[in-house]
Amino acid sequence: MRITVVGVGYVGLVTGLTLAEQGEYVTLLDVDPVRIARLRTGESPIYEPGLEELLTAQVALGRVTFSTRYDEAVPGRDLVFLCVGTPSNAMGATDLDQLSRALEALVPHLDPECTVVIKSTVPVGTNRWAKDLLVTRRRQAGLPWENISFVSNPEFLREGSAVWDSRNPDRIVIGATEDHAFRTMERLYEGAQAPILPVLPEEAELIKYASNAFLAQKISFINLMADLCEAHGADVRRVAEGMGLDPRIGPRFLAAGLGFGGSCFPKDVRSLVHQLKAKGLSSIILDETLRINRARVSLAVRKLTGALGGLANRRIALLGLAFKPNTDDIRESQGLKIAEALIAASAQVTAYDPEAMANAAERLPELQYAANPEEACVGADAVVVATDWPVFAELPWERILADMRSKVILDCRNMLDGAAIAELGGRYMGMGVPAAGRSDQDG
Ligand code: UGA
């Protein structure tokens, strides 16, 4: 099939390239000429394991082309995927500006039999609104519109494993009302080893929000339990393990710590709050999910303040700035929020992240950046682990502790061996796990 993907962020780029890998001819269209120019040179504008290799391979096979123009990239295509950004507006509702602009731009160029697939995360009802808008414009322009169909096909890939997720989906949700659209999508995904779920567009839209909000809620729930564990000297990791053995609960997304960040969970939960309120329904369960998540950052800062007896002029090494490991994405990063709070409290912060330092430096130029984790920790009063990059567990902690001024380790992701740190003379604190080691105040 001949496909154009509009919007080459995480979702668009990964989707387009995996469709090409599957044998389709794909044009990647974006209105940002810089992004397209970088892609043309074989450079991925985002860090994502395996993405650049996939790009190089598909370009070499001649299956991928790039464009910044709708008049060039849309005519003659069987399918157009819309993967533009749908950020939060100031009120927390979803901003559909980019989607509106993309739809308007498609109007004169779509083939009369084209299927338009919305992959962007959009509030319930958006697919029907988008179709109405496009049909109205085509009619006004005297263009055929009767056989243009719309599909809601939400994406469930995770940053850091986006290529793998896109190649190995756990489900394919197809929200449509026309048989033609279902058949086209079934043909497109016929090789996939995943259940295909045909649903209404509204159901597809809600499956996406409900999934993200449920996972976010799972994280906030275990973080609430973490606080209760801490109050009783219990270890939330063992509580999570015990819960996760119940197959109805499952072990994943029960890692307590600093809570969730990224470009999806915070914005999608906020959007769902708006969607519930718009229908007069209670959003309390989600309000609380967000509140618990915000409180993780202040809890971490309070713990550090208590351990150091104040933050002003204390030297803090902050390990991790990306919102999760294996990405350079700092959007809504909890670690970055800690950095901001520490700077506001006049601490001297030196940060290190394997991939996200360039992005962080644009947002927080006042932060010091170290070339490696050890350098960040030399002379520090405390080390804060904010992102669970596996490499942080492998650090030479004996040497790091020896080079610190006072030896406080705040492990916001519960990923280090607290007992081992205590044996090396450190004072270990986690989030809902027993503290270990003596504090300076212990005498
Ligand atoms: C999330 C969903 O997992 C994807 O299925 C979805 O497609 C995507 O949003 C999206 O809507 O596009 P992502 O934001 O990439 O993916 O990352 P996750 O792995 O879900 O992690 C989100 C946040 O939760 C991270 O900050 C992570 O550190 C945190 N987290 C995750 C926890 O604090 N505890 C956990 O147990 C799991």
C-alpha cells in the first residue's frame, strides 16, 4: 500500500518506519523542514534504541521518502496516518490545533478512496468531528467525499522500547464505522501476531486514555502504599511482589518511587479529567492519581532536606534527567522537577544523564552538567538517583562514597542495594523501602 504519515515525532516516525519494514511504501511528512532535513541525512531527531538503524535500512531499500509538502505527499495514497502532537492546553484539556491544521491541509489532496487513520491520542469524539470537518470542506470545494473513510487506530508504544513495541504490538485497536476501513486496516496488519479489536471510533479513543490512566493510577497506588510501608518499616518492593503474583493484578507498573512523567501519562490523565467533567462525571480518582504523583517530588526534596539539615549551598549530584531510562526525553521529567526545586532552594546541583543532558541544558542552563556519573558525585553531600538507568546500579559505589563530602544517597527509584551502600559507610534512603546506614546526626 502507499502510505503517508503526517507528523514525525515518536509515534509517526516509528510507525512509518515499521510499516516500511513490513513492505509498504511510506512518505514521512512533517511541516518542520529541519526535522525532515535531518531525516534525509539518515539522522534520527530523537534518541530511541534501534531507530536510526531502521531508518538507514528502509531508506536504503527505497521504501521511505520524506516531504514537507501536502501537495506532494498526499495525492495517490491509499492511507494517510495522522500522528501529529496533541499537547495539553493551559487548562489541561487536549489542544487539537495541530490536528485541525493537518486536516485542513489534507482537504484538497486526498484521493477519493483514501482511508485517514488517526494515531494521535485524541479525546473521545474527535474522530467523528475530524471526519465531519473533512467531509464538509470537501463538499464545499466540490470534491468527492463519499468514499473517504476514517479510522481511530491508537498507538501503545513506549518510549525507550518504541521500535520493539511497534514490531510486537500486544493488540491492534481499529475504531471505524465503514467496512471498507476495517478491511483496509486488516490487510495492513495481516502479518501481525496480535489480536485485532474492531470497535467504534469512540471506543478506540477511550481504550487509549483508559489504558494510560489505569497504568498511571497503578503507579500512584503503589506510591501511596510506599508511604504506608515507610511509616511501618516495610519494603514496598516486597508488597508489590506479593500483589503482582495475583494474576488479576500482575507485577508490572508497580515500581514505587518518584512517580510518572513523560509526554503521555500526565497529559492524558489531565485530558481524561476534562473529558469526565465535560459529561458531569466525577474525576476524583484521577485527580488523586495526579496529586499523589506531584507529591513524590516534594517528598524526595523533603527527605533530602531532612538528611542534610537544609539545602542551601549543599552540593547535590543528580543522576538521571530523562523521564525514564533509554530515552533522551525530558518532558514532565520528575528528575528535572527535583533539579528545579533544589536550585530554588539554593543547592548546588551537578547532574548527569546518559542521553538527556543536551535537552536538559536547553531547559535548565543553570544546572551544572558532568561528563560522567562519578564526576558528578565528587565532593557531593548527597547523590539523588532520579531515573532508573540500569548503569546507575553498576557504578563503583565504594569509590563514589569515598569521594563524597557527606555520604547521603537518596534512591528515588529504589534501584540500588541499600544494605551494600550502608556497609560501604553510606546513608541510604529510598522511597518506601527501609533506610540503611547511619546519619551524621546519629553521632
Ligand atoms: C506510556 C504507555 O506505557 C504506552 O503504552 C503508551 O503508548 C505511551 O505512554 C503513549 O501514550 O504514547 P511511556 O510514557 O513511553 O509510555 O512510558 P512508560 O514506560 O509507560 O512510563 C511512564 C512513566 O511511569 C515513567 O516516568 C516511568 O518512570 C514511570 N513508571 C513506570 C513508574 O514510576 N513505575 C512503574 O512501575 C512504571
